[in-house]
Amino acid sequence: MQVSSGQIARRSGEYLQSRGLPDSKLLRTHETYAFIRKKFIAAVCPNLTSWAIEQTEALQRPVTLAVFDEAGPPRMEGLQSSYHKSSDWTIRLEVGQ
């Protein structure tokens, strides 16, 4: 499942900094596909990670997460790419609602 979230990207950067590492996109993201590394997602979004595990068990097939910053996945020439399209589902959360 693809998730694009500026909040998760910021939390991942803060997680790196809390361990004395710079918030570097090179450290934070996968070198080929540019998703936020799964170990950081597990650390900063344990409930989202648990959901993927539960769905894997319920569906009896792998459910994995690919989390990007709010810009979404980049266009990648020659590789399978699923950049944002106007037909994508978008959920916008408003603070205080």
C-alpha cells in the first residue's frame, strides 16, 4: 500500500536526528525507489506497521507499505512507477476535526 505523508517523513527525520544522525534523504529513503525505509516506518508508525502485518495474516498474502513524503513517489524512467495521478484516492486530515 502506498502512503504519501509529510508528517511521516518529518517523523522519520526526527527519528534519525534523535539518534545523532543527520536528517538526510540519502539515509532516510530507499536508493532506487525513494520510499522511506521500512525500518523507520516501523519505528515512527508502529500502528501502521501492525496494520500491514494483520492484513498479511488476514489475506494470506503479503501486504507491504511504501511510504513517501507528501509529494508521493517520483516519476522514474524505465522502472515501474506509480506517481500521483488525479484519480488517486486522497484523504486530507484537518487538525481539530
